[in-house]
Amino acid sequence: MIYFTVFYIYLAGVVNLTQFPIYATEGMTGQGNSIREGLSLIPFATIDIKTYILNICMTIPFGVGLPSLTKASWSKMVIASFLFTLLIESSQFIIGASLGICIEFLM
């Protein structure tokens, strides 16, 4: 039960770090950040080593924690990790794109 609780807290932390804050209007963005500036459709357009390292460190507990909770094979773990990363990135894109579209309608 403790492992499940720790893993749940980890997943909640990942969602907190990757999905929030969600800016509803242009005036709510902090320190001049714009929704349009944060939306990048070109992979590896800018090379930010710090961000890559932090993203890898953020997903390491998923790769370590999930096998300890389930008896999944190596191939299932690779698929689960890929889907976890895809879910995070696609939800960031969908939220950013939909808010960008909503702001365009308001202006």
C-alpha cells in the first residue's frame, strides 16, 4: 500500500509540474510569458540541455516504480513509458493550443 501511495504522489507531482499553471487569459501569464511563445511545434528547434536533463530525471521514478508495482515484462514497460511521455506531451500541446485559440477569439 505504501508503494502505491508513493507512486500516486509521484504521478500527481508530475501532473502538477507539467500541466499547471494553465493561463486562462493573456493578462494572467507571469513575467511576460505568452502562451504562443511556449508552444513549439518543431522538435529540437532549441537545444536546452538543462530541460532535457530535468525531463529525464522526472521520468526515472516512473521507470523504477512501475516495475516494482506490477510484474510487467521489459517490452510492456517500454510501451508504458512511451505512452506516459506521449500523454504528457500531447496534453501540454492540446492545452496550449486550445488556450491559444481561445485567446485569439477574445482579441
